Amino acid sequence: MLFENKTVIITGASRGIGKAIGIKLAGEGANIVIASKSIEENPKLGGTIFTAAAAMEAAGGKALAIQCDIRYEDQVQQVVDKAVEKFGGIDVLINNASAINLSPTEKTEPKRFDLMYDINVRGTFMMSRACIPHLKKSTNAHILNLSPPINMDLKWFAGHLAYTISKYNMSMIALGLSAELKPFHIAANALWPRTTIATAAVNNLLGGEALMKMSRTTDIIADAAFYILSKSSMECTGNTFIDEEVLAGEGITDLSKYSVVPGAKLFNDLFI
């Protein structure tokens, strides 16, 4: 139980990757704070903060579900305050919440641009900022952003400039915080999948059922996150990890169990 009595805040944890990471860490004894907007079931998305909390408690951890829109700093601060009040501190922050819109520049409406920047960039920054005073008190503090390596190949800018720069900003926040917070022994890293992951975003926005069948399950990200967060915060910081590389570092090279359809050809994710 590597995470027994450790408190983990996860944004966007009512479904998908955030929920999977929460269940994995709950199984290791963690207290999971679910900071997400969904309190009513959306048939296209599935999951609420309450169903996620129930799943994490069923896995063996404790859970605190808090409705939060990370665009608003008062709600961000409320999550931090309630987490500390209930569990006594904060050991890990996972910035998973993200908005996606893959439109070219001319078709990117201001409200879509603002949504991505308010969630992906500002939300990640402000949630990190609010947690830092408490992370400083942890014995092995980590910040983990779900964002890609900064790949400057122009093809990643050409089709969806606004989304690309917002996600690269998340990675820059992780890298910047790794340097800023190193004196306080707080690690900051980013994690991204090599292949598409079977989530509502892939199903609804990117490629539907066909792409889902060419994807891996959320478990691969959950396992990779577990290994990153298990490492010493003094040594494992300032990285933009790819899930496969993390698992290979642990001696895990047979990844067939993570395929949605065993043996299917896998589709590379964006920025890879």
C-alpha cells in the first residue's frame, strides 16, 4: 500500500483517465479528491463525481467528491481547503482536466480558444499554485500534468494551433515548476500516451468506434502514473514522460493487455 494515507487531488476525475488513475491509487490506499464538474450523468460521457468516488472507495481508498470548475479560483481554493480539512494535507496533484478542440485557426471561435486556455493553462497553473503550500509539507510531493512532450514539428501546429499551444503550455508549467519547486523537494512531471486511449473524447470527438478499437485502455496511463508517483520527488522531476517508456523502465514490455481489441493495430496519439 504505497499510497496509504497519502492524499491525491485529481482534476477531471469523474471519468476516463482521471478516474482510472484515481482507482489505481485508491487500490494502493490513497485518499482521492475528485475535483470535477459532473454531478449529473451525461449519456454521451458517463460518470459523475459521485460514481467515481464510489468506484475509488470500492478499490480500497477513501474519496472526497467536490464539484469544481477549475476556471474559477474560488472553486479551486475550495477544493484545496476541503481536502486539507478532511485528510490533513495534500501529497499529490494530478492536473488531468482538459478541453479539446481540433479546429484550424479560422474556425476556432474566441469562446473555444478561451475555454481551452482557461482550463488547460490557467486552471492547471492556479490549481498548482493553490496546492504548493501544502505540497511543501509532504514527504514525497508530486505534481503530474497529463500533457505531451513539446514536439516542435510543425505538423502538430498546422491543424489545431490553439489546442496544441494550450497543451504545450501544460507541459511548460510542469517543467517550470520542476525547477522552481526543486528546493522544496516537490516533483513536477508530465505524462502522455503513445497511442490513443479509449475515452469519451476519442469516441465522441476524434474517431468514434473505429478509433476506439485501435486504442488502449485507460489502465496503461493509470499504471504509468503509479510508477512515476512512486518515485522519490527529489530524483524524478522535470520529465515529459511517454507511458510506454515509463513501463519499459519498470521492465514491462508486453503491453498487449492494454489493447481494447487484442492484436489490433494501434493508432498513435497526437504529438507522437
